[in-house]
Amino acid sequence: MRKPFIAGNWKMNTNYTSALGLARRLVEQLKGIDTVDSAICVPFVYLQAVSSTLSSSNIALGAQDVFYESNGAFTGEISCEMLKDVGCTYAIIGHSERRHVIGETDVVINKKVRAAIAGGLLPIFCVGELLEEREAGKTEDVVVSQIRKGLEGVDPERVQAVTIAYEPVWAIGTGKTATAEQAQQVHAMIRSLVAEMYDKNIAERMRIQYGGSAKPSNTTELMANPDVDGLLVGGASLKVEDFSAMIKTVA
Ligand code: PEP
């Protein structure tokens, strides 16, 4: 049985005061909920402060990216060790905005996934197709290729640390959500791919989140699918009422 996992991705939003306020109100709202794993992925500069706010709660802390080297001359980058040091449990890796805006490749993403696991972080590894790829009937090819490349060299013992987030790029921040059927179809395909790459037990245990305009009004429908184990939430995670309502619905 997979425990549902709902994570918020604050992206490049909030400031010191609003980040702390958001975290504080979430802690109050989600007190006592232990049937759902929850996490918030906060801008790097506010991780430490938010970490203190979350310290006596069930809400885990995550970063939105991580670099694959552990220290040295990598100006502007942040290592796993640094993230662990400020209390992070999770790191989002390969988010579509990093793939398509920043230009991260599958090779870089794979290095990050491997480094995160080796460094004791739990990757939320994002995959998903562009609108033109979906329209050209290439969704499966794109997602399979991203997963094979992203998990290359990750051995069976270590892959259990990974949550895969299926995020169709056309649904991120656009208000367009994949239908429950579209999500389930890709999630089921991902689970069979993981079974093929590793084994059935690993695939059965692997949590696969959906992301892309998830909100309170579509949470029940999305989460009702047998292979949708959680949500990666952008916009709605910046609203305490919405994000906590989604977690309570799932709980
Ligand atoms: C995301 O940032 O991962 C995301 C899914 O964003 P949104 O929920 O705003 O579409």
C-alpha cells in the first residue's frame, strides 16, 4: 500500500515574511494529519527559516533543485550536503521549468538524481511531455526516454528513494489539468516501465505523483486513480486554504 504524498512547489515566489507566514499557517492547518506525507519545496534562501517553522510538524522540507557535486568551484550552486544541513528531506529534480527554461538535459538530471540519492535526499524526479509532443502522439516515447535516462545507473536498492512526478508541461501553471483518464494512463505506463527496468515489487512501491494545475476541485478525481499516488502542486500550494484542503481531502 502506497502512502499518498502531496508536495507543494513554491517556485520563485514568496519573500522572507510571507514564506514564514505560509509555513506557520500550514503547520496549524495540517496538525495531526499522518495518513498523507506532505512536503513544501521552498526557495533556497528561505529553507533554513522555514525548516525551523516545520520542526515540530509532519510537513517535510524540500528544495526545488540540487547540484550534483558536493562542494567546490561551482558558483551559484547548492549541494545535497547543504540542503541536508538546513533540514531538507526532498529535492525536486528535472522540473519542466528547469528542463525547458534553464535548459537542463537528461544527462544533468541523471547526475542530480544519483547525487541526491547518494547524499541522502529523496528526489522528486519530474517528467512530462510538451503540448506538441502530446499532439504528435509522442507522450509515451518522451516520458519513457526521460525516465530511462534520468534513472540510468540508479540501482534497485537506491531507486526506492525516488518519487516520480508526471507533469505534462501543457498543464503546468496553465489551468489545464490532464483528465483523470489521461493521468492514469501515463501513470500506469510509468509503473510498468519501472517494473520492466527494476521489478514488480519496486514498481508497486514506487510513488508516482501527478502535477499540472492540481487544485482542491480536481484532487478527488485525480487521486481516485489507482496509479496516482500523490500530487506535485505549484500555484495552489501558495494558498494555505487550497493546499491544506487538498491534503485533508486525501487524508
Ligand atoms: C509545478 O510547479 O510542479 C506545478 C504542477 O505547477 P501548477 O500546479 O501551478 O500547475
